[in-house]
Amino acid sequence: MRKFLRTLINLILISILVLSGYKIYTKLSEYKKADKVYTEIREKSKKSNKDEELSSSNPDYRFWLKVDNTNIDYPVVQGTDNDYYLTHDFNKDYLASGSIFMDYRNDFENDKSIIIYGHHMRNKTMFGELANFKEESFFNENNKITIEHQGKTYTYEVFSVYIADSSENFLETNFNNDTEYQNYINEIKNKSLFKTNTNVTFDDKIITLYTCSYEFNGARTIVNAKLTSIS
């Protein structure tokens, strides 16, 4: 009986080790695949006709996003819903880390409130380094985000970071009037973990960067920035 129990325990331990090893291998393979995909896309982005090149590869391409002093440096796509690009890369192949994508309801050039989503990957890729903004020193010293769109550079200044519950339906892309939009901005500023002197009004355009967080089940990290210049 004892021999049987020892054998059973050993088999269970071996099974656990094999399963753990498989999960680690799968995760590392996903990271490697994602790195290869986005390295190739960054090479394409160095060409003078970047927008044309990327749009021909994927018509869902909208613009290029960079967040200063992070490794967030990605093409942004837009699907017909907010689900597809959670699990598909820029080339529309399955990838657990997905893509960085704009809300399907948004019109980048015309909307005042643009929402951009991305996974918080454990290896700090995709939107993993948005978590840096939850450190006050980083928040105070790093507030620049740029978007490259059709030959123009849009520069944004970060004014808010906060943690929210995914069950709250609070992100908006369109507003009925200026008062409604101003109330939305004020709510964002009031939720921020840290305060800034940045003035944001209903005349401003803002972007929202949205990703998973781990403070509690369903937590999300949200970073907001306002458009300061177009060059």
C-alpha cells in the first residue's frame, strides 16, 4: 500500500512538473512570436511611406503610438468590435497578447475622446509599462505621448492615472454637449492617483490608454492625456 501511495504521489508530482513546464514553454513561445511580429512591423515603420506600407499590410491600421520612457511603441489598429484584436496580432493571426487597438466607435480625426486598449503582459510588452504611471515619481517626470498619423505628429500630455473596476461602464467616446464632456473630464481628473496643474477643458481632445491591472479582480489601469500640439 505504501509503495502504491509513493508511486501515486510521484506520478502526481511529475504530472504537475510537466504541466508547469508546458505552460512556461507556451508562454515563452507566445512572447517570442509577438516579439518577431512587432519587430518586423517596426522595420516597416522606418520607411518614408510608413502609413501606406502599414495600411497595405492591414487596412485596419490607424496610427502609430509611442509613450516616452517606456517600450510602448506600436501600431494601433481598429476592428469592428473591441474583441477581435484582443487575441489577434497586426497580421490578423492568433496571438494571446493581441494588438494595441482603438475603440471601434472612434473616429480619430473628429472625436474628442479616443480610447486605446492593450494587454498588460507580464514581460512588460504591449501596455505592460502603463503600470509605471502608478508610481508618483514616474508620473511626474514622464508625461509625453505621441501619435503619428498621416504624416503628422500629435503630442499629448498625461494628466491622470487611476485604477478602475472593469464592471463600471464609464468610458465614453461621444458626448451630447460641452457640459457633458467637461463633467467627464472632471471625473477623470478627480479619480487620478496624483494631481497635476494641467488644465483640461471641453475644448481639448484627450486619449485614454486602458489595460489590465492586478490590485483586485477586474482591476484596470487607465492613463489619460490631452492633445497639446500637432506638427
